[in-house]
Amino acid sequence: MRHIISILMENESGALSRVAGLFSARGYNIESLTVAPTEDASLSRMTLVTTGSDEIIEQITKQLNKLIDVVKLIDISESSHIERELMMVKVRAVDQAREEIIRLTDIFRGKIIDVTPVSYVIEVTGEKSKLDAFLQTLDRDAIIEVVRSGTTGILRGDRGLHV
Amino acid sequence: MELSGAEILVQSLKDEGVEYIFGYPGGAVLHIYDALFKQEDVKHILVRHEQGATHAADGYARSTGKPGVVLVTSGPGATNAVTGIATAYMDSIPMVVITGQVPLPVIGSDAFQECDTIGITRPCVKHNFLVKDVHKLAETIKKAFYIATTGRPGPVVVDVPKDVTDPNIKIPYEYPSSVSIRSYNPNVKGHRWQIKKAVDLLLSAKRPMIYSGGGVILGNASEQLREITRMLGFPITNTLMGLGAYPATDRQFLGMLGMHGTYEANMAMHECDVLFAVGARFDDRVTGRLAQFCPHAKIVHIDIDPASISKTVRVDIPIVGEVAQVLDDMIEMLRNSDKRPDEAALSAWWERIARWQSLDCLRYDRSSPLIKPQYVIEQLYEVTKGDAFVTSDVGQHQMWTAQFYKFDKPRRWINSGGLGTMGFGLPAAIGVKLAHPDADVACVTGEASIQMCIQELATALQYRTPIKIVNLNNGYMGMVRQWQEFTYESRYSHSYLETIPDFVKLAEAYGHIGMRIENPADVRPALEEAFRLKDRTVFLNFMTDPTENVYPMIEAGKAHHEMRLAPGMTVERELA
Ligand SMILES: Cc1cc2nc3c(=O)[nH]c(=O)nc-3n(C[C@H](O)[C@H](O)[C@H](O)COP(=O)(O)OP(=O)(O)OC[C@H]3O[C@@H](n4cnc5c(N)ncnc54)[C@H](O)[C@@H]3O)c2cc1C
Ligand SMILES: Cc1ncc(C[n+]2csc(CCOP(=O)(O)OP(=O)(O)O)c2C)c(N)n1
Ligand SMILES: [Mg+2]
């Protein structure tokens, strides 16, 4: 099962490597990992997407909680939540393909954010599955580069992850 | 008070009540060594290898319950300490290790004796700190001790760049009286409702078993364990790390469990209907084949670390909490309960256990003309009246000590269980002896293990820490040889040491007394003489039967009820 774990941690230089090191040392999967500062300068927020059986996810959350730099964490995929990922795709765009790409981008509510006579950069946001689907619709050979941010997420409703 | 970083470090240790610091100097810690020179409260013990410093501090910690403290230089000093840090980490031993680091401005430039100590130690510490500002030094030391000694204990590394200890930069000093870390709240009080459920389950048991571990020793809960075991009348077993937490000479004690545990302890595990796990972590040496672990049992587990619970074996009633407190609560509930354990069921259960015990699974050949290693440990037990502190190295000798020295008190049995570090025994014994100068301290070792930290014989002389080294010299890496005999058709690939030194001369060269013992009849007199020499370190080189194996044994992939017994020993049908 896929889980999205949101972590508040001390904004210390070693904190990220403690989390990454834990995953590699214990052989846990990481699908994606994002980290950035929060409105509180002393904290950063990490979103970690992982897969594993219930037992493994239980161990992952316990082991993360044991890290001294981890202040709080929540498995947001266990509640109603919103997840988003940002993707930028650079595609070769010439002749009739230019129109077709614009059409597809509209359908996926994406934006074209860079244009040259032979290429576009398209920005799309959404759940991972939507981004995967968008890539599927593009002509594989036209894709020059794909850059994805990794998933971030937030709980629905008025509940938040605070210290 | 205005102090330099180096002085702050030393003063912080004083304010923390540190008696001994085990260390080895080098460039990055010279300012600190200069500050140490100018005071007498914190006594520095100069080892001969940084691994020795960590094991000595570890022995000090295990035998006292107080944190061990280590000081080493950057680069090779820190990397040499890693084995000892990992050893302490695996057995949850409180330790604070101060490592020197190159000055802040050159960190990352491959400076002389630079290594990424924080990165290298990260996977084997409870936490580590790089001190980047002298103003944070005292507070960081305070945090390090706090983290190392609370919750599930463990080693903490504090990496201190040389410029942070600059003797010319003085700042006001005040040692914090307390710290709080918002992201670290060691959970102490067990959940009352869970405890209640556990008590009910225990009282309903027909074939109960108590399985207790190192957590009882770490949490100073031996008294409570004894009390509750007596109240319940249940059989009890200890892990290798738990030995001494429950008196081995008590009739409810079934001996150690696991790979080299007793037949009765392992059979009782297999057949029990309620398992009460107390401060133990279901290690693979203990569980055997997981799919067949305690197949009939409902399991209660007390542990301070939620990650130890349901890690390898799912438990029915988890209780996260400090073991002493949880047991106190349970004892109180038992006192106030009108229910009592099922006496009829218990006495039937004890009868079955008595049949398993009648096998006498640790029996060995007492008529051999060769010295049997088991006999040496039995005699060690008698000569020291069961009251010595005994450290060990890793191998067969370690298992025989666990089986044959009947520890009645906690913190007397000092060995590396989780990492299984050869070389641990001698330096650990030095740390123990410093902490308990009037007690008998023995180090049981093997001719292979002892050579891994043999240089600490010099430390033992310098600080007058008279210990008795009981070397069970079988001429082999016995534990390795045993596995090769059982699973590799006796192909003894590199498990034989062809050039074993003359340990008597070696001991003498280091200024100690050496004895070589070849006949069973000389075992006891030699031990008696050695322990009479109160103020001397004695190296007893016992030439033991090179072919002896440790029995019984749960071989790889086998379950508790499938133990391999000593040759010639069979289980009659009615036993099983
Ligand atoms: C050659 C060799 C052979 C071995 N054979 C065996 C064998 O036959 N049998 C055997 O038992 N072991 C054996 N071992 C040791 C084994 O590898 C493990 O180290 C050992 O079994 C672990 O013991 P433990 O479960 O008591 O856990 P420990 O490592 O002592 O862990 C303690 C547990 O208690 C918890 N705890 C700590 N403090 C508290 C507190 N205050 N309150 C509550 N909980 C707390 C911790 O979170 C942890 O889960 C062998 C080792 C070697 C090297
Ligand atoms: C540092 C280290 N290296 C290797 C091992 C693997 N090992 C476990 S027991 C053992 C042999 C120990 O031999 P000895 O000290 O003579 O003890 P014996 O088993 O003969 O009693 C070895 C090599 C280990 N535990 N530690
Ligand atoms: Mg040997």
C-alpha cells in the first residue's frame, strides 16, 4: 500500500540525512521525498511517499518518531487528504504537434510556461496518477525532459499538523 | 565565570557528575586535554586504542547504570571508536562520546585528520551533535547526557571542532540545570487500561511464561520483576542481556532461552499459552523460526520503545512504558484483585516443566582428562561465590559463561549481545573495576577474542585495575569452528589460529602474572590463587578441550522445540 507521511522536523542541517539514512539502512522504499521550510523558521516539513505492508508502515512511523529531530508526523493517507505534485515537461513541438499539445495541456489544466519555435515547457499539477496519465498521452519520442517535484499533501478540513 | 570552550567542556562534565573519562589524545582535542590537565575532579583513563576507550566506558556504564564518557580525537580517533559506539547502541547502553573535529572553517576541505564523524556514526547512535558555536557547547553537553540516559538509553556523539575549544575565547559559563527538547519526550507511564487487560490475561493463563530481557536491567526493575514473578508463581526465562535481572538460583528460573538456551526454557516458550515479555526485543537469536514462535500464545509486551513492539512478532497487548512503573502498577492491581492465578493449571504446567528439566540439558562429560570449559566456569562461579562481575568476549566461552555462571544480581554480567563484538571483554572489565574497586572482576575470553584488544593490558597496569582474565584457550575460533562442523562438513576454513602467542609471557611482558593450566585438577587451585592476588591482574590461560561444542542449540531456521542436544542425549517421548 502507498502511504503519504507528513513530517515536521527541526530545521537542522543533519535532519534530512537522518531520514534518508533511516530508509536506506532499514531497506524501506521511498517513492518520493520533498522538504521545504514552513511558516515557522525553526521547522521544515517533509512529505515522504512510501509503500509497504501495514507492519512495515507501522515500523516506519515508529522509527521516524524515534529520530530526535522529528517533532511530529502523520500518515495523511489514512485520513481524507489532498495530494499534489508539480511537473514540468519539455517537449519537442513543431508543425501540427504544437496545436495537439496545447489541446492536451488544456484538458489536463496545465500551462505552457516556455515557448521556442521547436519546443514547449508544460507545467501540470495534480495527483501523481494525473501526471502519469498526462505523460501517457504525450508522444514518447517528443519528450525531451521531465521534472517532477514529488508529492506533497495536506489534510482536508480544519485539522492541521502543528507542534 | 568566564571560560574557554575547552574549559566549558570539562566543567560541564564535572557539573554532570562525571567521575571517569576514557580517552586518547590527538591534535583536534589538545585544547581539551590541556583543560583536563588543570583539574583533578574528572579522572582521565588513557587507553591504548580508542575501541578500548568505548568498551571501558561501556563496562563502566553497564555495571553502574551511569553513562560512560569517552573523549577521542578527530579522524582515526573517531573511526576507531565506531565499533564501541555500535556495540553500545545495539545493547542500548548510555554513553556520551566526545570527538574532536577539524576547525569549522576547514570542515569539508579534506583537512588533515578530517572525517565526517556525524555521518559515519549516524546509524549507530541514538543522536549526534556537531557543535558550531561555543555558546551552545554547555547546552549541547547537557542535551547529550539527557538523551543518552533517558527513554531507551543509547550512545550520543558530540563532535567538537577544534576552534570551538579555543583557549583564547572566553565566554560566560553556566551549566543548564535542566533541558527540554520539544521533539523528544521519552514516554514513561504505561497505559492503565492496557495494563489492566494484561493483568487479566496473565491471571487467565494455564501455561504462562515470563520472558524478560535487558530492559529490566536498563530500567532498574529487577526488584519488581522478582516480586511479580513470585506473586504469579510463573516460570521465567531471561535473554542473554537479561541475565541477573532475575536470580538464576531461584527455583522459578528456567535458565536462558534462545539459540543456546536451556531445553526447558525453549520448550516452555513453545508450549505456553500466555507469554509475558518484559523489556526484551524478540531478537532472532531468541525467537528461532518466526513462523513457529510461541504458536499457542497470546503475548503481552512491555517496552519503552514503541519500535520494539510488534517489530518481528505481533503482540496482543502492547504496553509502552518504563518497565519499573508498569510492573509497579501491575503488582498493585494484582494485590487488589480478587482473582488468583489458576493453581491447578499451574501445577500441571510445572510438572511438565520438571520433566523437561530432568533432561539436564547442560550436562557434560566430567570424566574427561581434558579441561572442559564448562567446568572452568562452574569453578569460577564457586570460587567467586557467585558474586563477581563477569565480562566476556564473543564466542563459545560467552555462551558457557551465560549457561554456567548463575547470576543472581543485575549488572554483574557484562557482554556484547546485539553486535557480538570480539575485543569487548578486557577493556569492559577495566571500566567495571574502576567503578567497583573492591569487587572481584573476571573477564572470560577466548584466545581469538582476547587478541582484539590485548593492548589494554597496559591500561590495566597503569590504573591498577586488578582483573582476572579467564582465557578458555581451545586453539580455535570455537564458535566459528562449531558452525563449520555442523553446517560445512567440518571444513575448518580459517577458524584455526596457528600462531597463538605464549599468553603467560605476554601477560608478564605487560607487567602482570600469567598462569598456564592444563589439568582439570589444577583449575580450582589456579582460580583460588588468582583471586587471592587481590592487587594483581592475572591472566589464566586454561588449555581446554578443543573439540567441545555449545549445547543445546537451535540451529538456523529451527524453532524452539527443535533443539539439537549434545551427542548421546535423547529426549524420551513423555518429555516432549
Ligand atoms: C554468539 C552469540 C550468541 C547469542 N545467543 C543468544 C541466546 O542463545 N539467547 C539469547 O537470549 N541471546 C543470545 N544472544 C544475544 C542476542 O543477539 C541479543 O543481543 C539478545 O537476545 C537481546 O536481548 P533482549 O531481547 O533482552 O534485548 P536488549 O538488547 O537488552 O534490549 C532491551 C529492550 O528493552 C527495552 N528497554 C530498555 N530500557 C527499558 C525500560 N526502562 N523500560 C522498558 N523497556 C526498556 C528496549 O527498548 C529494548 O527493546 C547471542 C549473542 C551472541 C553474540
Ligand atoms: C570483531 C568480530 N569479528 C568476528 C566475529 C565473528 N566471531 C564470532 S565468535 C568468533 C570466534 C571467537 O573465538 P574465541 O575468542 O577463541 O572464542 P571461542 O568461541 O573459541 O570460545 C568469531 C570470529 C565477531 N563476533 N566479532
Ligand atoms: Mg577459542
